Amino acid sequence: MGDNENSWFWQDYWQQGQLACCLSDDLRAGYDGLLAETWTDFFARLTDRASILDVCTGNGGTAILAAKAARELSRNFDILGVDLAPIDPAAHVKIDPGLIRAIRFQGGVDAAALPFEDDRFDVVTSQFGIEYAGLDRPGVEAARVLKNGGRLRFVVHATKGIAEEGARHELALVPTLGSARLHEALRRALMAVESLNCGQGTRPEAERAVEHFIGEIEDLDNKLKDNPNQATILTLGRRLLRLFEAMETSAIPDILREVDASERSVEAHLLRLEALAAAASTEEEIIAAVNTLIGAGVDARHHALTDGPDMLAWVIEGRKG
């Protein structure tokens, strides 16, 4: 998902072993609950030996649901998950290895230029992925590789949906989060302690640097009281405290490298949130995508997937021919 120069922050995410790309604390926006039930119903309608292409698969959340359905139904599905990022779910995802082995994965695949012949697959799917590549050209490509009579199903982020609103709320906190300031305060504390240990610094200098870092962490705690459900703030504080306390057992140069990695991880997370907010689709955009699919030979339609008053996603479904 995304273009090649920006795919690094998705690669970072998938290597953490994540399944859902929605980044939401609300599990309804991932591969649990109602969304999983809709996929289970969809896969249950497929015949034995159906070939499935999951586009923008990430670590294979939807593909894994297909593999689970095949197992429960005693059917064999030929499942291929593709993504622009260099994915390797077998190395990073902690899940039943048998499910992962039931899926073939291929990285480096652009959803807007699928490297497959026409009429190749019985089914093309995507959840919270294809919209990052733009719906129009990937939709045409999905229609091209779909067999006549084949089925298509996309689950797409919605503007004012729970994932998009969560992303925008978290992004609004960025100016007050102060990630760069926090990481720099920890670096200075670590370097001051290292200088003291090497006989090059003074104890008052080290104490001032440590006190400044502790003050920054206390300020972060106060922000958490105002935003108790913000996992980014909670995770960042715990991570930096863990690195600070690691001085007791680890070499400070090693800890400094982890601080650099932590700062890059926060940057990647914020870039993913920005990408999600930008990719979320209005109903007008969904209607345009449906019309593009119709023009490509797919009898497509859309509906909103909701849970009570909450918007979870747009769903586009159709059959070719």
C-alpha cells in the first residue's frame, strides 16, 4: 500500500507482527467481531478449490480468515495474499502456523498493476488496504484478473468511521505529545550519565539531565489523564521509562540506539495515521469506485457496515459478468 518511497512505514508495521492495518484501539475496526463475521459468511458461500487473491494483504488478516473458513468447512481454497511492502507473515505473525502455511504471500505487488493474467482468480478481496492505493485503478485491475462469474469484496475505511475518527483524534494530539522532545531529553540524560561514568562529566550535570527527563515523563502522565484511551501516549511513556531504567543492566550506547529506533517507530506510526485519514472514503468516492467497477464488467454495489450508531466501513461487493 502506498508508493514505494513511502512503504517503509508499512514495512515497519508489518514486521511488528500486526494483522489489522486500521491502527484503531477499537477491535471492531480490525479482524474481530462483526467484520470477521461478515467475512466468514462471504467465504462460506465459496465453492471448494476457489482461488482467492487478497490485495494489499499486509500480514494477511483477511487471507487468514479465508484459511480458517476453509478449515472449518473442510474445503480447499487457493489463497494468495499480495502487498506492495516486502511482507513475510510467517516470520512475524504469532498465529497458528497451519493457517499461514495455507496461504502464499507475495510482496512488491502494486495493486494498480497486478502481475497476473486476465481471468485468473475466482475471488478478489481486500480489507482496509486497497483504498490506500486509490480505488479506481486497483478496482479496474481487480476486475481484470477476476474470472467471469467471479466475486469481489472490498472493505474500505470510511470518513467519520471509527478508525478514521480515532486516527484524526490521535493526530490532533501530536503538537502536545512532544515525541521529539521526550526522546531528546532521554538522550541527554543517558549521555550525561555516561559522561559521569567516564569521568568526563559532573554529578550536578547528570542530575539536572535526569531530573529534566523525569519532568517530561510526568508531563506525559498528565496528558494521559486527559486522554486515558490514547495508546500512543501510554506506550511511548512506558517505552521511554523502560529504556531509562535499562541503564542498570545495559550499556548506554546500546540504549541510545534503542532510543533512535523508538523515535523512528513513533514517526512511522504518525505517518500511518496520516495515511489512514487520507485514505478514508466518502460515500461519493465509493459510488465513483462502484461505477468504475461496473464499467470494468463487475455488477457492483455498496453498503455501509455499521454497529449500532457507529460506522465501521464501506463494503463494495460484486460479481463479474
